[in-house]
Amino acid sequence: MNTIPRKQPGRPPTGNDQTVRQQLLAGARSLFAQRGYDAVSTRQVADAANVNPAMIHYYFGSKEGLYEAMLADTFTPLIERLTSVLASADDADALRNFFKLYMHTLGANPWMPPLILREVVAEGGRLRGWFIQQFASKGGGMLTKLIEREQAAGRIRADADPTLTALSMVSLAVFPFVAMPVTREVFGMRVKTDYLDRLIDHTERVFLQGVAP
Amino acid sequence: MNTIPRKQPGRPPTGNDQTVRQQLLAGARSLFAQRGYDAVSTRQVADAANVNPAMIHYYFGSKEGLYEAMLADTFTPLIERLTSVLASADDADALRNFFKLYMHTLGANPWMPPLILREVVAEGGRLRGWFIQQFASKGGGMLTKLIEREQAAGRIRADADPTLTALSMVSLAVFPFVAMPVTREVFGMRVKTDYLDRLIDHTERVFLQGVAP
DNA sequence: TATTTAATTAAACGTATGATTAAATTATGC
DNA sequence: GCATAATTTAATCATACGTTTAATTAAATA
């Protein structure tokens, strides 16, 4: 017992190129999303990444540097995929495609909802401005554009307030994932693989037709 | 200048009966809701309450005791009002009444949404079980009951999945307040007094009829 | 009126924990 | 062979936290 798992110092044999850096980013994403910047120590991130704490400063200069790098690494590719998919979307299916892409992304990346709550919704969030510009800015936001197009095409009532409509849309699409831990408990662990698709169908239907008979 | 604002020790002249205790509860509610238990120090709560840090231990025994007292003080009266109003609600207006009461409560108490996120939604939240029992338990939950009644009365499609329907309902009613800081910025501070009523109207309409023409 | 009790303050206590850095060590690339 | 890149261990430095103690004053009690 007590087979000392102490690693030896010094440059490791070749093969790990950049994996330490990426392990740190992954560990940071998971921990910071769950508990927030202040509540997570550099040691904890290093442990989660199975890496020496000093490597944080070697690769990122500081805890703050690691956090910023993690945010960029997390959100830059996401927004690129969202914009490109929506730009090439067939008009008639744009709404459905938006729900699908958005909700699948949230479902597949469990660290996203809490991270969005922290950095977009919470007071002092670092991504609020950027997010609003991407999604809701007059004329330039993805959501704004989408709803205007749908109104022009007669698929959304013309007299509906576009901002309130966008709010309802985001509420229906995002909240189930924000509340996923509760949902899971309410459903009694019956949340299986096909759940996500049923949820998306249901959501699109409520958004368009409502629940009245 | 520097008019030393140092207070004198000793029992204060009569009149403040129990106000220190209540100031502490109010300060704790606001700070803990915003930043969470660990991120807020006893000194900060005492400062916010304009009270000496030692009073926390005098009245509540510990930081933990203060937090528990704050939660009880916050949620007990709330759930009582919700149940009593819903029990006496006229059937035909039950749905509307629920949206109104629920959303007005969230709108009037800005510390509620973040507190619910922390203590109900987040991993390890202390109120999760209690909340689920009150709102979503099979047979006994307010929401469950409400939706079953509405389906029986033919005001909600009978083939709609009750749990998914409840999820949509809560999403529409809660998310706008969770995201209020963002909403406010998107609306450009045009969130005025009548905003809440317009939001409630819009929400009920989307829930029942959807946004399609 | 004298004495005990309740409520408050200022100050200190002990300690735990955090981010960061320094020095030693080893492999790689030239 | 030699400079450099990547890693480990151990130490450093700071500070911020919950809690307690002793002094102090007004109210309550007898």
C-alpha cells in the first residue's frame, strides 16, 4: 500500500504536447461553471485537471488569465457555429432549426447553463454586453432578425411585440436546461436519450400553438 | 470633518425592539441572494444591516443560524400566501390568477429569483425537496393539481404531457425574472410600472394560444 | 434605590487558505 | 554538448474569516 504516486520533476517524455493546457481548460470550465470564480481555488482546478498547480501560472500567467482563456475557448466556437448554421438555414425551417440547435447545444454541454447564468445574467457578468449584441441588438442580433423574418413571412403574428416574443422564446428554450437538476428529479430520472427530442417538439409546439385545445 | 460616527456601547435607549434582528435578516437576504452563502462574510452582512458583527452571534448563534433563519423568514410566508390564494381561486380564472400572483411576487421581490436559483436549482440547494413537494409532487403539488384541473375543464389540451406542460408554464413565468438584469438592458430601461402587467398578459397568451397567427 | 439582566460596542484571537514564486530537475532540439 | 522547455516540490506572503471576550450602558426587577 501507499505506492507513492509521486511524479518526477523535469520535462516529460514527448507525446503530451499541449494536453496539460487543454486539461486545465477543461477542468476550469467544469469547476468554474459549477461554483463560480471565487469559490474555486487554483489547487482545485489543478487537481481536477490532474496537473501541478504551478502549471496554471506557466501556461496562463494567473488564475484570472486561466479564466479568461477558458471563457474564450468556450464561447468563441459556439457563437461561430450558431451564426453559420442560422445564416444557411432554410427560411421555412428557421424557427425549428433555432430551437433544435440551441437546445441540443445546451443539452450536450451541461456546463453552459450555469456559465451563462454567471457571466450573462448575474450582476457583473463579463459576457452580458457581447451576448446581447449577438442575440438581441436592434437589427444585428440573431434573435431579433429571426423574429422579424418570421413576422414578415406570416409565421408569427404581426401584432406581437418582437422583444416580448423573443423573451418567451428564450424562456422556453433555456429555462428547462437552467432547471435541469430539478427537472431530472421531478421526472424521477426518467430523463432518457429521447427526452431531448420530445422536449424540443413540445417547446416548439407551445411557442407556436399554445396549450389550449 | 471626521465627525467620529462611533457609537457608544451598552444597551440602547428603548424603541428599537427587535429592529436589529430584522435589519440583519434583511441584509442577509439581500446579500446572500446576490452572492451566495460562502461569498458573503459576516462583516459584510453586519455592515449592510448597519449593525455590529457580534450581534449576529447574539441573535442567531452563528452565520449558519442567521442563514437558516433568513430562509425560513423569507419562504414560509410566501408559500402560505400562494396556497391560500390558489385554494380560494375561482376555477375559470385559476390559470390567470396563478400567473398573476406568481409573477407579481417575483417582480416585487427582486431577491427571490437568485435565491431560488441557489437554493432550489443549484446542486446542493437546501430547498429543492420542499419546493418540488409544494409545486410538482404527484397529486399534492400546486402546479400538478392546477394543470389536471385545467385539463379536466377542457382549457388545456388533454393529450398534452402534464409534466412538460408544467415545465413550459414555469419557464414562461420564471425566466423573465431570472433574466431581469438582461431584460432591463435589452429593453433599454424602458421597463416601467406597466411593464409587468403587459408581460403577464403576453405570457398567458403565449402559453394558451402561441405566437402563430 | 440597589442589583441584576439585556443589548450593544470595540478589539482581539486563532487559523486556514489562497495565489503566486523560486529552485531543482529532466527531456528535447539544435 | 548546450540552451531551452516543461514539470515538480516546497516555501512565501498576505489577508480575510468566523467567533469570542470584556467593557459598557439602559432597562427591568426587587
